[in-house]
Amino acid sequence: MGDLMFRDTLSQTTQPAREPSDETANSKIRKRIRSGLVAVMLICVWVSVRLPYEVESGIEALLNGPNRVDPQTLHLRGEFVESNLGTVEEPGDGVTLRMIADQYLFVPQCVLVPTGVPIRVRITSADVVHKPSIKETGVEIKAVPGYVVETHLQFARPGEYEMPCHEFCGPGHYTMRSKLIAVSLQEFRNLSQEARTNCALR
Amino acid sequence: MLCARRLAGTRNALNGQIGLPGIALGVVSFLLASANLMGSDAPEPPVRIPSNVAWTAETIAKAYSGNALRGLLVARRCDRCHGREGFSSNPRVPNLANMDRLVVWKQLDDFRSGKRSSDVMQSIASSLSLQDTADIAAYYWIMPIAWDPADDRAFPQPLSDPRLEAVAVRLITAGDGSRGLPPCQACHGSVGWVSGAPSLATQNATYLLEQIEAFASGQRRNDINMRMRSIAAQLTGEERRALAESYGAGLSPISSPQK
């Protein structure tokens, strides 16, 4: 019995393949068209989801210029030279806070910002990825070497916030902590340029 | 303003002779001049650059390109203060034996450009070519730190107060998170190294203390990205003394960058 079955299956497999009829060919073509349409639709969905972001980042890049910097020469030229760090008042509304993160300090190590005005934070790293996180606010800013990362913040009331590094960056990571102090706009304006730049040294 | 008035004068003179084109020329030049004046009126903060050295691939390659044999000859002018084999007999002068090549390169460059000031070193550094600098760096880098009974070195010096050791060990190995002070060993060895950070394991106490004080007061400001100024300014007087004396007593593990 078993021998018979074996022979039977053998004869089935050795049967010459039949020529595909027109119907099966048509269905194959239809299948291909359908999968092609699905692919096109998926691409359309992806593009329509991504498009606003791409346009926005494109416009941002056009407005702000390229956000690339050389991490090795931050102290020599460009916006992250030593004398340009810290909080500065902009001609329009708000302030800009420029910071460098490097192993194992944030420069300046203590920053002052005014409350009630938009703060534009521009940060970059001189060596590896760091991530200052402003405690009790849920704000985390990833500092990436080679790029300027920009974030917008606003503080409602004065206070002192811890700003530790939340991305492992080497053997000194666990003490890489800085401070952010939010003061009223009036108090901020009364301070000297030096005091606004680095409150760790005052 | 003077410039604008003079331009107005030329405009009048031109007006008499050439007429309309003269007026046009005068107006254009007046506008240009006023634009120039407005540009110079805007307050520009002075750009402060701590050091001209940046650790780009070319700079590192240049600093490593020294020939220690040639350095042996060039470095003879350093013997008087830094010792024949890089160990000084004067505790105010840094020991250079086994110092990383990038450190010697950067400090000599900073002396040359005036970013770090020293009456003695600035004139010596300006007499050195870039090749000399690399050669000297290579020479000191291969000098051993093993104790030699024949030479007259200030290192190591005993602690003035044994209680300082505990203060220093805590800062060297753990730092102080509450003030954001990283452990010294994360950059100065033996746990981690940062380009341009000197090994402190065989450094003289008096020299170290003077440098910490200089960083804290802002008198020395050639540290890239304000690393040492930020740290030194936050150390208390006792901590500064403890760190300098502990390193100067040879209490930290001795090692050099693996490069």
C-alpha cells in the first residue's frame, strides 16, 4: 500500500507542467498591478505624513542657515566662542542661550534666564553626545557633536533648576551637573553681562 | 560725522561742475558712508579666544610627528629649569618626564601666541620652530618616570597635613556632584584622558597649587571651553591645597595615556 502511494506521488511530481491558461496569466498581472498600487499608496501616505516636517525643517534651515559646526574648533570661531556663551537679549522679543557641553562640564556651568520671555536655546557638544535635562520640567536637550541643536523654552516663574547630564558620556558623567536659574526679567536686566553669562563664578 | 561732512563738501563742489551725475554720486557715497558708520556703531563684544590650538587631525598629526633624538639635542636648553630627564629640582617648575606630547605642544604654542603668560617661557617658546616643539614633546614623552638616585628632583614632597589626603582622594576619584565638579582622574588619568590634559601623577605640588590659583582667579585662561577655570573657581582653599599636595606627594596611581 505504501509503495503504491509513493509511486503515485512520484508520478504526480514528474507530470509535465501544464501551459498556464490566459486566465491565470491575467490574474498574475492583476496581482502585480495591485501590489504596485499598494506600494504607491504607501509611498503617498509616507510622503504626505513627512511632507510638513520636511518643509518645516527646510524652511528652518533656510532661515537659520546650516546648523553644522566643527566640534574641535568651537573656541576659535563662530557663535560658540567663549565670549559669546551664556544668555543674551535679542533685539526683538526674548533671549538666546548658547551653551557647550563637553566632557564633563556644561559651559557656562550655571546659566541665568529671565522668566516670561521666549528662550531660544542653542547647544552643541565639543566631544560626545550629552543630554542636559532640566529637572521638574521634563525638558531634555540632546547636545550632538557637529550640530547645533535648537530648542525653545519659556519659564513662568522664578526658580532654581538642576540640569544634570542624562546621557552616559564617560567616566566623569555622574558629576556632570549644571544649574539653571530663572529670575524675573527686571532682575535679569539689572545684572551685569558677566553675571548673566556664568552664575557659577559670581 | 567728519567723513559725511567731507562727502557733503565734495557733493557741493561736484554739483557746480557736473550737475546731476555729481549729485547722484554724492548721494550714493553719502549713503555708503552712513551705512559704514552705522555698522561700526553697533556694540560688538570682544571675542575671547583661550588658545589658538584646536585638536584637529592635522594638529594632532603635527604634535605627534616629533623626532625624540633631535628633541634630545633641542631640549638641552630646558635642562636648567626642567631637569635633564624632565624632573625639576625647583618645585615651582613643572616636571615634564613622560608628559603627553599634545600637552607640551599646546603649552608651548600658547606661550608663543601669548595665550599663556610667563616671562621665561614666552621668550623661549617664540625661539622654537614648530618642528622643535614637536621634537621636544617627543623627547619628554619617552623620558621614564622611574626614580633615579642620581638626579636632584623636588618630587615627591610629603604632605604638610595627613588629613588632606582624604579630601584629595575624594575629589580625584569621585569629584563632587553637588557642585558639578568632575573627578580629576576622568581627564587627567588614570581612568580617562582628554586631549591636552596633562598627567598629574608626577607633578610638583607648588607648581600645581599656583596653576589652580591662576585658573581660579582667571589669571591663566588658556583652557579650551573654560574647563579648568570653571572647576578651579569652585574649589575651596583647603581643597586646592589638598589636591596639589596629594598629586605632589605621588599618591595617585602613575600611568600615561595609551596612545
